Amino acid sequence: MKRLEAVIAAASVLAVAPWMIGCGGGAPPKPSPSPVAARTPAQPTPKPTPPPKLPTYTEVLKTFPRDHKICRTVVYLQDVASSNILVLSVDPKGSDPFQRGGKDPTIRCVGTQVMVTKDVTLDGKRYKRGARLTVDKDKKWVEVSSWG
């Protein structure tokens, strides 16, 4: 029986021996942690480019000669129909709408004030509801920031 106990004791020592070699007899060595990659600082989110500053109505009018005749048309653009037909009203609520061609000189004149009442595309350019339009020196629609 003593021989069996001696064999078991020897087996126990042999099973633990690899842990103790070079470790001072302690528990098995822990695996070294894998190196952590250095963190790169977070890049700031780029700010969107602000839209170009719109001129004021007065600034557009100053591009014309002083003696140039100014029309006083004030209308609300309700819609743009096919073939660039403007659906307009003199009332912001849209009562009594009327139509004019996109190049009509009574509408497309120096000094005209057009308020856009819904998103529209006019001469291939998109204007949002609330946009203010007038005509520049080339008789092209130009959005202005204010009527001042």
C-alpha cells in the first residue's frame, strides 16, 4: 500500500513541476497582455461650409444706375407651372391668383419683390418657401436676404 501512495505522491509532484520551474514555486505564469495600440485622438467633425451670404434688396438696387426706372411690383409666387408660367397673387393667402410668363416685363423688372410661398424651381434653380426674389442687372432672378 505504501508503494501505491508513493506512486500517487510522485505523480502529483510531476503534474505540478512544470508550473514551479523558474517561477519560485508559485502558480503558473499569467500570459502577458497583448500590447494595446496607441489611441489616435478623435478627429473633430468638419463643420459644413456655410452658404454664401445673400445680398439685401437695397444692395441689388445699388447695382443699377441712379436714373434707372424702378418698378414697384410686389407679388407672392404661389407656383411655377410648365413652361415657366408663374402663378402669382398680390395677396399672401393666394386669393385671386393670376399667371404671367417667366420673362414678363411687369414681373421681371428692376425693383420687383417676389415672396415665394412654397418650394419651387424657377429657371432651373430651386427656391424654398419664404425666399425673397428680385431681379439683378442681367434681369435674372436673385435671392435676397431682406427687403432692407
